[in-house]
Amino acid sequence: MQLTNTIQKRLNVSSTQLLYQSAPFQAAILFVSGPFVDQFLTKQNVFAYKYSTIVLGFIILSCLIAVIVNFSTFLVIGKTSPVTYQVLGHLKTCLVLGLGYTLLHDPFTSRNIIGILIAMVGMGLYSYFCTIETKRKQVGEISSLSQVII
């Protein structure tokens, strides 16, 4: 994540431009390596599978969701910071676990509850310190501006 932010700032490009340039390379690498990884993990040849219309539809849907996730990742990192992206990732995990419990009646384990609590405390502390930092910068700008005026 930090590398994405660094590259965007160094090249002075937007998140969309960086994604547009990197997506073909990502797709090529996955196209070449994907079948081998699938073969290794599932012990089945991906090209020997008989694909139905429904399966192809879900593959296309999965690809569209991946594009949206990649775009949102580059957008969030470009507009904020890698730390903010990580905090959003933890929030997403908490929401997935919470909605799984609420909608699917998936039981919570003590590990899930502790993880959610740690993530929530971390997000709260991150927001708190970001607010303090923003206020400190504003006070510093006001004091430096008042010194220029005097």
C-alpha cells in the first residue's frame, strides 16, 4: 500500500491513471500464473472443467468486483494514506463478521469478538490522533501566519 502511494506521488499521477497503467501487467501475470496455482491447490486442471453459463456469469461477476475493489483501493490510497486504507480494511472485516452473525446467524467465537474489539479501539485511536494532528497543524499555520502579519 505504501508503495502505491509513493509511486502515485513520485509520478504525480491519479489513482485512476496508475491503475490504468498497472492493470494490464497484473492481468497478464494472473493469466499466466493462475492455472498453475489452481492446479497446485486443487489438483484439478482449470481447462478441463466444463463451464456452464451460470459459472461463466459468476466468473465475469467476480472479475467486475475485482476491478471495483482495485479501483477503490487505488482511489482510497491516492486520496488518503496507506494507514487509512488499512483502517478501512479492518472496518470491512468487522462489518463482514457482524453482518455474518446478524444475517447468516454465523456464531461468534471469542477470537472474533476480541479481534473486532481490538480493531474498533485501533480505529478510534487512529481517528483521535488524526484529529489532534490536524488541529496541531491548523494552530501552527495560524501562528506562522500571525507572525508574518506582525
